[in-house]
Amino acid sequence: MSRGFIASHLIGSISSNNVNNFHEIVKATPRPQYSVADKNKNCQTWLRDVVQGLVNAKIIGADALTKVDAVPKEED
């Protein structure tokens, strides 16, 4: 866990037959870089992008986005 870890929040579950698809979406989602283009991105925005990909692939339900958006965000 990172030094900034505060808490975990359940946003959904993934069936065992979607684990490989889950891993592929996580790997394919671009991580924020230290660049001007990514100045408004961080691990929290990356996670939302991952969840959006999982919803788009119908691996988890769309309610997962609502749950992610309800998690308190760390301010810069």
C-alpha cells in the first residue's frame, strides 16, 4: 500500500471468468505521467478511468462509477 492509503471502498465485484479481462483493462489504461498534459491527473483519476473501462466492457455495473465518484478525493 502507498503512504497515502486512507481506506478501501467496495465498488463492485468481478466474476472469476472476467479476471483476465480485468487485468487487460488495468494494463491498457494509461497511467498519469509527470507532464503538462497530465497536470490534472493522479492515481484517483486513473482509477476512475479504469472503472470506466470496466463498465464499458460490462465487467462491472455502471453503479460502480457512482460509488467511485462518492469516495472522498485527496486535494492537491
